[in-house]
Amino acid sequence: MALTTTNYRADYVPDSDGIVVDLSEHANALMAYEDISMLLSEEQEQRIVDYVRSAMQMSYDRISRRYDHWTQADRAHDVYVDPHATQFREKAVIADTRAISDTVLTYLMSALTGRNPMFQLEGLNRKSRKSSAIIERLLHQQMRRTAGEARLAQHLLDSIRYGYAPTKVTWDASSRTNHITNFDPRRVFHDPRVQWGDWERMQYIIFSDFSSFDSLLQTGMYPKLKQYPSLRNRLTPPAGGWDGHRWHKEAGRGLSIDPAERNRRESGGTFFALGDSRVVDETWVRLAGYEVGIPQIDQLWLCVTILDENVVIRCQLNPYGRQFPVVIGGLYHDAHKTYSQSLYDLLLPLHDVATWLLRSRVDNVQAALTNLMFVDPTQIAIGDLIDRNPHGIVRTLPGVKPGEGVFISQIPDVTRGHWQDIQAMGELKQRLSAASDAQQGMPTSDGIRTATEIQRLTQLGSQRLGVLSRTISATSVRPMVRMMVANIQDFFAPQSSIRIADSDSASEVADMVQDGYLDFSLQDIQGEIEYLVVDGTLPLEPTRNAETWITMLRTLNETGMAMEYNSGKIVEEAIRSMGVSDLDQFKISKEQQNDGPTPSQQMMMMEKLRGANVQPQENIQRQVEKGNLVPMREAPKQ
């Protein structure tokens, strides 16, 4: 069989010119970051819409395979019971899966946000120390003002529940602050041709959402809506609409609704109509220059917004530079997979088995309570047995003794050991998740009694969870912080101030704090700033536990080795492990040191000297040189 080969060196005539849409006539407006949606011709607009639709379809074909898994995860997380369930057994659902999820979420929130400020920035060079100190407190203020903790918690919850947490990080010009937006994974469509974690290689990502026309108009971001008032009327989408918009929402408990559902139309007596919700597809795309008719540039990063699958209402250059304003979180990072594994992927098989065990136990008990009866209708009044109650009367024929004519079958208790099996399933879940009873705030059930044993096991479990927190910090939280820092540097006001306590200011900016406010200019936060995001990963790690350092000091004193180590540094580490990051504000200044000990310090030194052994003068001098002893001030000469 002959193989057909292609001579790539031969002249190649493509079927098309490879151009997605020719925007060469709008190049100047694009480079000025202007919205060109109103300048597009009908053909240009249609080509852009077709491109976005094709991109969404490519992503939907892959990601929709995860939808059934996510639905099962939602049901387990919500401890879902069908409101129309008629059988009592259908209402029996194991709830410890939700408890394990909450425990892991609690740990991650404590590890990643349990500091003040929430995200601690550390300048890696001398120039960046002041800038990082200002941005650190500015970022903390923004997170508190915009409920950033709750949005970050949702990001972590999506990572736990779905293994896929797409989150958008944008700048709100009206409030001059960063804004974090959480998206349902079913409404986000990214380039599926990249492996997990290689998000910088994506060609596109699409955020699909719903909004009213007035809400879109009030943002001020879509001037095309003012130019064409007829867009207020909902456009009829293509037959069936785009496949990516056909998601299913869990509405059993009324917790979710379908925003795409058409409103009921009523005639007469109304002066206005609220209107239906509108489908809004926001696409962030990276195109080669030749694909848009501008071959002189290599890449073009665009933001395109499409209304009702038909109309481009915004098309402009990406204001965030050469990156997508999005982070995608996942719990179990695996660079060889397209999608990350979630905690519920691990727990659901055990969850389903435990639920079946519980329901079979309910079935057995119910059968025992309503056991099968064999009755002779010639001896017993059947109606009395059917409608019997604890105080009822069962009529028999004359001469029939009690118990005759009735045989009650005994249902064996075949599910007696199911509760122990359910507990075994729970222990397996804890092993998989590292969420032990101790970490859930519950007493241990395995015979461990001592506090030392419990603390040791808790620390080992925390180390396992610590790996997850470090991974999430590296793959999503740190990129999120970097985006927010970049937004502050790019879009913040030229002159501004933030409220800050004098005692909470770092030494680098202490001189800039006046009357509880820190005044700064745009120049103070600009420049080549390098920083390291310091988080609270592994709060129970020995070196982050204040008790570890205190025990170390006690051991050195008891062994007589305290003079061989810098006890002051050990105390500083103990204080830092308690959550106090900036100790410089508490240090004695050089001027105070030159003045000698204060009266209170002299009293403390006198108390320490009571009962102490007299040391040779050379030992005292040696300790003074090391800085362990401070010579007392000489009395002023008369």
C-alpha cells in the first residue's frame, strides 16, 4: 500500500488566507486602546462571532465531559435530597463528605489568608522594600473592602469540589480597586489544547454570563448599546443556541435558577418591561498579527464581548497587557492532565457506598417494623389489622384464642453491621483527605488519649494538607496576588493615601505616616519591583509553632548552653510564629540605647542579679562584647 506524502517545499496554496478578521483599517484605534465595536462592518462582526463560537464549541466538547462528575459533587456537597422524594430511604444521605470538605477549606483559608496583612509582600532588593510595604497594606485594604476573603474562599471551594476554579481578576476604575469574580466552571471555556498549569500558552478563554440590558448599559463599558437602542430587545439566538450555553442547573431546593428562561409576557396595564436576561460572552483571545491583517506585529491580545450570540458590543486591546486576567485553581496539580482532580473525585465512590449502606439499613429496619403478616380471614377481622393502632381492638370469631389465625413473619436483621461499615468508609475518607477527627474538632475514636499523640498526628495530617496549600499558593493564589499588584501599579491614582495605624506601619514607611494616614504618590509604588508572596502555609509546622521556639529556649537554659546561642533571635522567631510580622516597630532605637537602660530595665536587671553567682570580670567583658550584657550607666560626675 502506497503512502501519500506531502512536499512541504512545494508551492502551497491555502484554502483561505488564514485571516480570522481583517482589522487593519482599525489598527490605530486598537493601539490607542479604543473600543472599535461601532466601527466594525457587518462582515467583520460576523467573522468575529463565528470565531468565538468555534472556540467555545471546541472547549465545550472537552469540558462538558466533566459536567456529570460536577453534578454528583454538587449533590454530595449539598447533602442533596430530592424534595419530591416519597420513600423515606431516599432521604437518608451521608453528610460526612461535606464535613471533610469544610475541614480542608478551613485549613486552606487559615494557611493562605490567616495573616495580617492578608498577603505579605517582601521586597527582594533594597529599592523594593518601601514599595512592597505600601502595596501590601493597600492590597489588604482592598481585599477587606471588596469581600476578597469570601471570593478567595469560593475559589478554594471550587478547587476542592470541582478541581477547576476559574477566577477573573480585574480593575474597577470607578472604585479604584481590584475586583475578584468567581465563575461557575460550567460557564468558562478555555483552550483545551494546553495541559494543566500551562495557562500562559492558552490562545483563548471565554466567560459566559447573564445580565440585564440596563446593567450592561450602566457599566459604561458598552457605548454601542446607546448608539443602537434597538438592542434592548432580546435577539433571537440561532436555532437551539450555542451548545456551550446549554448547561443544567440544580434547582431541586431552589438554590439555583435558570437565568436564560424567558420571562412571562403579560399584556395591558404596564408602562415598562423589565426584559429577559441577556447572554454575554466575554472572550479574551490572543491572535497572531497576520490573523487580523496586521502582520507587522507578532501578537495581538484582544477582549471581545458578544451579546446574545450575535452582536459584538466591545472589541478592544487587552488593557492588562500580554496576559489573561484570570487564574485557574485546582486541588491536585498534575501537569500531565487536561483537568485537575478534585477532592470529591476521591471521596464520591466511598460516599456512594456509605449512602447505600445507610439506606439498606433503613430498608431493613422499616421492613422489621412493618413485618409481613399471614391472616386467616375466617377467624380474624382483616379491617382491624389494617387500621390498627396501639390502643386498637382486633375482633375474632367466637372460640378463637388470641394469636390464632395470625402468623407474623420475622425479618432478620441482616444490616446490623452496616453502621460499623459506614464508620469504616468514613475512616477511609479521612485517610484520603488527611482531615482527621482531631482536625475536625472531634474527639478521636481510635484509643489515642494523650495530647502529645493527638498533636503529632494532627501535624502529620497538616503536612499533607500543607502540600496542597503550597501547590494552590504557587499555581493560583500567588499569580492572583501578582495580578492585583500589577493593577495597582498600572491604574492607581497619581496621589493617594490609606488609613493605617502608627503601630502597624513597617519601618520602611514609618516616616510617611501622619495622623493615622499614609500618603504616597504613584512613583512610590512604581518601578521594577520584585517581591515574594509570603503566605501562612503549614500553620502547625514545628518551625511555625511558637511553642517550638519556647521549648528550645527552655532546653538551652536547662542545659547551660544559652550563652552559646543568640537568644534574642530565637525570641524574635517565636514572636513571628505568633503572627507578628514587623518587629522593628518595637525595637529600641539607637538613641535610646545610647542613653542606657531605662529605670524599668534597671529594675529587671536587679531582679535577675538577685541570687546570681558572681562571674569573673573577663567573662562579663566577653558577654558585653557579644551583646548579651549591657553595661550600666556611670553616675554623672559632680
